Amino acid sequence: MSGNIQLLNDTLARAKAEGRSALIAYVPAGFPTVEGGIEAVKAVLESGADVVEVGLPHSDPVFDGPVIQTADDIALRGGLKIADVMRTVREAHAATGKPILVMTYWNPVDRYGVERFATELAEAGGAGCILPDLPVQESATWREHAEKQGLATVFVVAPSSKDERLKEITAAGSGFVYAASLMGVTGTRASVGQAAGALVRRTREATDLPVCVGIGVSNGEQAAEVAGFADGVIVGSAFVKALLDAPDEAAGLVAVRTLTAELAKGVRGDV
């Protein structure tokens, strides 16, 4: 089951060969329910997303804005366990064959057991992990187990990251680099921010890994803008908001399918 990083690498390379950015969606596990979350991930992947990040809800999500915090709270109050996150990855990957990563803070992984987490994620068909709060200098144990299981380790860079730091972070990462387009937490924005393009340019000088931009993208027009300079466009809060605003789960799935289709047109320059 290991070696799913290759699926991620191939997916990103294929998007590049098609002359477009990849569309990467973030959907939290367990929201609105475990089953509802699995259906949402499948709906997004079936409607045009190339990759999905499955969020592991956390009680102190410092990187996430109020929309994702609300979803995390609903999932945690619903009794979500790491086993449910693994089930979400397994079922969505089995249904679509597309690469799925887990986005998680370090504490749940550390408490669960690094080797156990990496092994179970690989067995579920996961392609890797995005770890926004794990310092590179403290990541050796995780990276050792991830590499053994064929998992990508994606680190986050920000506009404040100095060039020397960018080299250090990107040298330790695999799969792609998550470039946070703005300083601050995730959320939809009226504009994506001027710092994103400059950050992508600087990151590309430090690495050959694809550079994917997240934080602030919520519609096709913004996706097209970011696709103009990034290898991947990451969208999270807009999907969560679509599910939160829906009157029921069925309407939520319709909403995320519609949004995915719009964003997929955006990354292809069809808006």
C-alpha cells in the first residue's frame, strides 16, 4: 500500500503537462458527520479536484480561521476519532483513486504515535501529510517514518519566510510546498494578496518541488488569478462555508460540487 506519494507526484506533473494548476481542496473529516464528510470528499474529487487535504479536526487550530474552527468543533463534538479520519481517507481514495493527504497539527500525531499514524495512513491509501506547526528541525522522526511508508511531508512557507529558511524548509519537504499567500489564518478573502506571487517566485528559487498556494481563494476568478503563477491552488474555507450554509447534507453536497466545478474551470483558465 505504500508509495502513494508517487500518485501525488504524477497528479501534479500531469496538471503541469496540461498547462494548468492543480486544484487542491481541503475538507475536514467528521463534518458535518463522519459519513457526510466522506461523501463531501468524494463529491469534490468527482467534480474536478485533483487532490484533497482531509483535515484532522483539532481543539486549538492556530492556522485555521473561524469557518474551519466551527467545522472542527462540530466534528469533535460528534466524537470524531483518528480512526474516522483514516476511514475518510480510505473510502474516498478507494472510490476515486485520487491522492488524499491529511492536514493535521503535530500534537494529535505525536500522541497517537508517529509510526502508527504513518503506517495507518499509508495502509488507508493516503499520499502524505501537511504539518503546518511542525518545525523542520524537529521533523526527523516523522520524515523517517513517512519516507518508509511512501508518504509526502508537506511543509508550509509564508511571506515572512526568509530565503535561507525557504531553502531549509523545502529541502526537508516532499510532494509539494504549501505557500500561505497571506500572513494570518485561513479564510476567504476579497483578494488573494500581492505577497503570494513574490513568495512563489522566491520558493521556486529554493526548490524544484511544485509550489501550491492557499489561504484566501474562494471563487473561480481568484483560482484563475493564483493559477497564473502557482503550480496548485488550495481552497478550504470556501468548501467548509458551502457545507455550513447548506440546509442539509444533500444540499451541501450539491453546493460543493458546484463550487468545485467553478474552481476547476478557474485553474484551467475557463472563467
